[in-house]
Amino acid sequence: MNQRAVLEVIALDTEDAVAAQAGGADRLELVTDMAADGLTPPADTFAAIRAAVDIDLRVMLRLADGFAAGDTGLLVGVTRELRAAGADEFVLGFLDADGGPDLRAVERVVAELDGCRWTFHRAIDRAADRDALRRALAGLPGLDTYLTAGSADGVDTGLPVLLAEAARAGEPGYAQQILVGGGLRLDHLPVLLDAGVDAFHIGGAARPGGWATAVSARLVGEWRAVLDGEGFAPAALSRPVTGALPPYPRSSNSPIGGTPRRG
């Protein structure tokens, strides 16, 4: 590969962000409330993280668990607040009741982004028709990434889909970068890299005790080393990815939880 693979890490707060950058993350996905699979963080949390690190930040635009847009007026207001705070990259994705893309909601939010780059998140893994969703969204400004495990059940199940979609790179609807996340393990990387996948997303895998603990620079560094071609450490390959739901958040500003859905 000619370019360094992208490593994106979920961050809940500045502690996570600083550790992820120290470990070699290229980008952070900023969320709150992982018990709800990752919701929009407050603008002041974004501002604090922006002041603490200098890598790219993609901010989640999602107000409730599930993949319905909900109150789009409220969503637009939150988007404007984040833009005013300086956010310029985002993560979003909404499905309608039939499992298709909710184009009305997506287009309304994207209009507020004014060309900012954004990721369509793992709603694609619950879409009724992945190909139709990609084609429907293909012309939206700023869409440059799909976060996907290839399946709602995670990378183990979705690997064949990921490889098939990677092989279609450049086709209509497939120009966006594939960002693999959702049950991703180090041992998945060789086949994905060989297929040309060059972006990876981790959450619980960066935390020594799952979502009950902060991001570990050491664990992020293990992923960075493998992606940079420094080899697979046997211990790292055999380590299970933790992500069980803990009973309580570790701080009032960063509710936690964790499911295999988010990586």
C-alpha cells in the first residue's frame, strides 16, 4: 500500500482522545452514551477534545438509539451548534421504516454541513439493500466513507461482503472509502489489507477493560504497528476483544456501554 492505512478510534472524552493520538490514531469518532451505541456529544465536549489533540475529529450526529432520524429539526439545531464550535467532519446515517435510506433526513442534515466530509455509519449493515442504499446516497456532497462490518453481526459474518465491496471500488456508489469496524480484530487485518481496504475503526478493542475503561495508548499502538507493517504480535492476535456492557458509566460526561455493533 502506498499510503498509510487510516486508524480511527472512538473517543468519549479528552482522556480517550489524548491516549488515542499518542498511540498513533489518525482520526477520532466522537460520541457519547455507548449504551445507546453512540450518540451526539455536547458541543463543549467537542471543543475540549479539539483543544487537546490535533488529529481529525468526526462527530456523531445521532440523537437516540436505533437508526431512525427522529426529530430532524432538533438534529439540525445540534448540527449547527457543532459547526459553530468548529466541527468540520461528521458521522451520520438514517434508515426509514422499510430499511432504506431516509433521504429526506440525510439530505436535510447534509445541507447544514455545507460540504464537510462525513461518514455514513453502520446503519448500512441494517439496510434492506446495501447496494441500493449506496446508489441512492452516491451524489451527496461530502460523503467520503462508509463505516461497516459487512453485517449487523460483525466482521466475522460480514467479511465476504466487505471483500466483495472492496473489489467494486470506483464503481457508482462504491467510490467512498470502506472503514471497517464492528467486532474487528487484529487477525482480520491481513485479508482486508490484501483486498485493498485501508481504513479501520476500533472502540472496545482500544480499551483494556472494555467500555468501563479509557482508551489505552498501548493498545492503539499495537493496531498502529500492525497497520504499518511491523508484524503481528502473537499475544495481540490471541487477545479477545472486550466490549461487555458495564453497569455504570465511568464519568457523568461519558456514559458507556458497549455492544459488538460499534467495534
